[in-house]
Amino acid sequence: PEMGFYFENHRDLVWFDSRENLLDLTAYYLKHDTERKKIAENGQKIAANVFSYERLLKKIIDTALTEG
């Protein structure tokens, strides 16, 4: 459920809701290299920023100080 908070479907990441949808999306993106690569690049940038060690460590420390 949190995926939509960080990523936009078909822009930063691609998710599916059924086996048929998975197969259709796989076939589509195998034929559209440029689009597939751009989505991968966007997703990697977001993941590196949002889930970086420094950012997560700060969040853990802040949470521990607030709750402790």
C-alpha cells in the first residue's frame, strides 16, 4: 500500500494486479526499451534518495529520541 506514497506507477515503478496484467506489462515493456529504462532510472533515483542509509538512520534516531 505504501508504494504509491513514494513511487508513481508507470513513471518510477510498474506494478500489476493480476497474472494477466503482469504478462501484458512484461510484453509491453520488453518492446519499449527507452520507456523501460527511464522508469528504472526514475525508480533508482527515488529509492536512493528516500531509502538512503543516512535518511533512514536519522529517522530511526529521531523516532527513538521521541519515544524514549
